Amino acid sequence: MNDLFTTREGNNMKKAHLHLIKWGLAKGYQISVYIEGEYEGRYTSYVQAKEAVEAGDMGTIILMREWHKLCDMDDCTSFEYIFDWGQEPDEIICDMSNTIIARRWLKDYEEDNSL
């Protein structure tokens, strides 16, 4: 699967879930994946995290610094995703926690797609 997708308007836009996985790993987060409420695993590999996320139609991606710690606003955040026919690449992530981490990712994602 290509990391770029041509939108209906003909613009190249990165798929939100792939950008999120790459961004999270680059920032030192582990990627936990839940598909429709079922825990799939925790990943430090882009390929494994991508495969886990894409194995279902909808789920949750959680970015975590350390697995054994309770999450706080600086250590983890969650993103809901859904794959739907005909959607734009930026619509894959449909909801996210209101945390500093999530806002940083969204800012970077928007900047990366504003060419």
C-alpha cells in the first residue's frame, strides 16, 4: 500500500493512519492497536503496526511512552480510526484525545499536507 493517495481533487495527501504510525515511532512512542475493542498488540515496528491497524475496519491507535506506567497527558494519547469506501486520506483518523501529543501530531500532519 502506498503512503500517498490521490484525492478526488487530484492532490497528493498522506494517509492519516500511516503518518500517525511513522510520527509516533519517530517520537519514541510504542503503538498499541485495538480493533473493534479487541487488543491486537503493542508495536515498535512500522510494518507490524501498519498491518495490525489495517487488519480491521475500525479501531483505536494508542501512542504510549512506557507500557507499565499509567497514562497521563504527556505519556500517551489515543486516536480512533475507520476505513470507509471513498473516504479522503485525512478522514481515516476520525477522533482523537485532546492532548498535547494529539495536537502536535495534527499540526505536523496538516503541515506535511499543505504543499
